[in-house]
Amino acid sequence: MTLSDIEFPTPSEDADCRPVREILDRIADKWSLYIFVALKDGPVRFNALRRQIDGISQRMLTITLRQLERDGLISRTLFPTIPPRVDYELTAVGRSLLAPVMALVTWADSNRDVIEEARRQHDQTR
Amino acid sequence: MTLSDIEFPTPSEDADCRPVREILDRIADKWSLYIFVALKDGPVRFNALRRQIDGISQRMLTITLRQLERDGLISRTLFPTIPPRVDYELTAVGRSLLAPVMALVTWADSNRDVIEEARRQHDQTR
DNA sequence: CGGCATCCGAGGGGATACTG
DNA sequence: CAGTATCCCCTCGGATGCCG
């Protein structure tokens, strides 16, 4: 079976593909994917997110959260207690994106051995 | 699957989830996704790729193709004609990644209106 | 606790010129 | 046609410090 036998739904990308590119660039930046995974089971507080996502700085966590909030993918809830508490949560739209994202993560997890082997092979051959 | 590696990384050196992160970072860089989509129907030549992927420079196309080749996701075939011809094609592993990637692209395509509206709302409210 | 402002270095990435 | 090589800008993102 060749690749051309596989049919994929063709989104109307030729006419007006720039919005799609903007969205993909947002989804596919350095940290958004990890925030999505971290929020998949429900609301998480700011510093809890920071601990879950290894290596993210406070600055980038804030920036990325703001962008995702602007896109309507996550919601921010402030509890005016002392000390303050802020919950971040996937919106309905955000949850609909969770399936494709998790498919990607699952793929990466189950193919990491294959990829690492390919890298070794390639580095040896060159 | 071991998603818990990503959600709850051990605070110390986590040797398990980092490979997954490396793979995701590779998939989720600026150009890889678009190369994948461009190759979804079969082999494509270098300059054809360059024309299909709007805005990519020759330099970044070369670099990204090399990385994907190193990871065993695409293959490079040189025809020693004059002028030379080089075909790039998804490997079997690369094709297995196509489904998750296309799911993401399809999502972005069918949700762009929702996201643009959310952005307008957000920019107005602030 | 959950931010924002500022500084600053590394590197991503564009433009251009050259080669097999 | 399909690259490599070089230069260089400019954004990303880490570190630090301050605030409500």
C-alpha cells in the first residue's frame, strides 16, 4: 500500500491558509503543548503548573497562558483571597483541541525508541 | 502509556520524559508541521517544497529537512542527473505521524473562526 | 501567591553570494 | 537544481528584582 492510497480530509488551506498557520504556530510553540497536557484533567493553579512543566520559567508560563487565554482555549479564574489564588482551566474549545494534542503526545511517547535509534544510525553513518 | 511521565515528572533528573519532549519540540518547531503536510501525498522535490511552504527560506528548509531525515521521519533520494534531482518522502514512521499531524491541522482549519472571534472579544474587553 | 518590568545573552532565521 | 557558507539582525527566553 502506497502513501497515495491513504485519503486525508483536505482542509481548504490553499485559499486562506494564513489564519490556520497562525493557529498552528500558537499550538506548536515551545510551551503550549505542555500546558495543554498539564490542564487535561481539570483546573490547575499557577505555581502547580510551573512545577509540573519542567524547565518553564515564570515569564514564559505567564506569556503562554495569556496567549492561550486570548485565543479562548483556556480560562483564568481569580479567587480574591489572601494570598490570591488563580486557577487555569481548559475551555470547551480548548478541550476539543485536547484529543489531537494527546494523539501527538501519545505518538511521541510510543515512537521515541524508534527515533532515538534512527538518530544513532544516522550519526554513525555520516 | 506512560503519560504520567509528563504530568508528574520527578523533581530530580528525569531521564524518561525528556526524549518525549525532544520529539515534541522537533515536531512543534516552526516549519516541520508544514513540511509534513506538504509531503502527505507522496515525494516532493526540493524547490517544489520551497514553493509550497509559503515564507520558508532555503536555509531553513534545508536545516529542517536534515533534522527530520536524522529522526528517520523522511527519506532523501538523490537522482544523479544533470541537473540533479532530489526527492523527499515520508518514511513509514513519518507516515504514522501523519494522522496526528493532520488531526491538528484539521482542527485548526475548522476552529479558526472561533479563535479569531475569541481574540476580538479579548482585545475589546481589555 | 501570582504576577509584571527590565536587562541581556544565545541562537533562530533571513538575505545574499557562491558551488557541484 | 539543490544545496553550502557567511553575515547579521532581532526575537525568544532566562535571570533578577519589585509589587498587590
